[in-house]
Amino acid sequence: MRIFYNLGIRAYGVIVWLAQPFTPKAKKWISGRKNWRKQLYNQPSLQGCYWFHCASLGEFEQGRPLLERVRHENPDQKIVITFFSPSGYEIRKNYEGADCILYLPLDTPQNARDFIDILQPDKAFFIKYEFWANYLFELKQQKIPVYNVSGLFRKEQRFFKKNNQFFRKVLGCFTHFFVQNESSKQLLNSIGISNVTISGDTRYDRVSENVKHIVSHPILSKFSSNHAVMVVGSSWPVDEDLLLPLINSGAIPERIIIAPHEVHESHITAIEKKLSVPFLRLSSCDSSTDFGQTHVLIIDCIGLLASAYYYGNYAYVGGAFGNGLHNILEPASFGLPVIFGPNHTKFPEAQTFIQAGIGFSISDETTFLNAYSSILSGGDTLRNQVSNFMSDQIGATQIIFSMI
């Protein structure tokens, strides 16, 4: 099986290489990995570092509370971060909390040996997913502790299929698993893995910390002043096709802040064409803007979603009419009940929110209006319920840090 795995890894590398002329992301994936050995050799001594590997930006934010706790407790500890995806690396390549940030070289046996021989980490942390067999086998061979942080497992994963000993051996390389929930622990236990602790999700620690550092935004503050606000966060066209007719009809009388997932001009223009109520783009506003009749404010830049949630009363989070629900912990950290679409089975926080009565899954206009009515009737009591729930989830970072 290992032979087929290695063939598959090399085939993947070839496919990405061939895609370079047509896909900018593929081009970055390849170019970012060039001369990685030289990049490591040119760094000041990194031996004895703590190595954090993240698939992309979401996993980085998940591992960040632990990484920053390590750095806070021991400022001299060297930190190395690797990313698999350009969408993580390109955004965080200048993050100041690490001594070295680079792409993870393709998971071939030679790359894994060379990478770990050069780096010689004291400990390795793989955040949530990412089970690269050759790296994990090499870490185990060199007796370097490796931890799975905020792990999340589902029964349909290949580890839990019959006659799949290879990938179970991959899991056997981990020194310890810190998983998010009981079902993940039980799945690992079912294949003979007992070195498991339910720590919870470190993202709760992250969003809780972010709330403390939100800075007032004058335009959002002025738009929201003396008005109830619904924040539409990380929306896709399918989300907007559901919500904008309701906004146009007056079914949602609150002021609306829309922060779409993609802020390129064609998407912003498409949203504007679908609106029949008065709207403005954030980029067109300044301190003198009169929002008197404005019903919708469109955030046409990145980096302000958390600030928008700060001014909201409840939120709709996009992505769950497609393949992936976006971050619902962030609005909840501000005490906002959250509405989202139906495709959320891979996101346990969504089920947890629903069970706690602070999250509402919808599938059409009717179910949206039902959720909207429940939120309005809940009022401040529901918002307090959200805040109390979020406070109860904090602490995963401390559990992990105390054990490593």
C-alpha cells in the first residue's frame, strides 16, 4: 500500500505542475516549494524548534492559540510553520509569531527525511487534519513526539474502513491525539488507539481572544447606530439569492451588513444589481456619509468581518448551501445567534449550536423566516445564552499545553 501511496503523491505533484499555466494557485503551489532546502539552510539555527503544520488558513487559526501560548511561556522557543495550501501561506507568510514560515514539501520519502534531518524539531503538531504518511513515519523513526491538535474524525474516513492497515499505521505515529469531541475519541478507540484526550476546539479560545482586540470602526458604527443589524458573513451567490429577495420585500426590516466571501468587482456588482433597496459600498463612505435611507452596507474589502459582527444583533453565515460552512464561532463570540444553510454535517460546531438553541439551519425562505422569528422572540435572553455557551467552551489550549 505504501508503494501506491507514494505513486499517488508523485502523480499529484505532476498534475499540479501541469496545471500551472491555467491555475494561479497551482503556480504558487509549485513556485513556493522551489529551493526549500536552501531556504531552511539559510535560516538561523532552527534545530530544537516546535514545528506546526497547517493545511490552510483555517487550520492555522485553529493552531494559533497553542502556538502563541508556547511562544508566550517561552519566548526563546523557535517556531516553524508549514502550510500545504497557498491560501494559507500567502496570507500568513509574514506572521511575526514564527521564526520560519514555508510550504510543506511534497510528501515523498526523500523530502520527509531531508526536511526533518535539517529541521530536527523537538516536537511536531499537525493541526486538525493533514496525515502525511512519510513525514509521520519519519518523525516516528527519529523518535520525535508528534501531536494531533483539535482532531476531528468521522466514520466514513479511510482510517476506519476494513482492511486499511496502512492508514491505521499512519495514525499510530502520533504521540497523542487531542480531539474535539467524544465521537472522535470513540472512533479512534474502535481501532485500538487509546492515546486520546478530548480537549475541545482551540478555535473557541481564538475567537474569544479576538473579541478583546476589536477596534471601533467609525463607518460601521455610524451605520449601525440606533439600529438593529443583521450581518451576512462570507456569503456566496446562492446565499444572496435566498436573502436579497427577502431584504427587498421588507421581510427583514433591520439594517443589513453584507460581507461576501469574494470581494472582487464582478461579485459586488452582482449583489448591487439584485438589490432594490438603498445601499452603499463601504469604500464609498466616509465620516460625512448620511446613512439616513440606506438599508444595506456592502463591505467590499477583506479583513473587516469581525468588526461587522461586533455591530450585529444576529448573523447569517454563508457556505452551507455549497460544500463548506464558514466560521460560525466568530459571530457567536460576539453573542450573535447564527443562521446557516443545510450542508453542515462535516462541521460539528453547527450541530452543537443547533442542540444548544443558538444556531439555526435553514433550507429555504420559509425556514429562514421561522429562524428569524425565533431569534427575534429570543431577544437579549438568546444573546446571553450564546455568550454563556461560548464562555463554557473555552479552555482547549490550556488542556493541550498542560499535557505537552
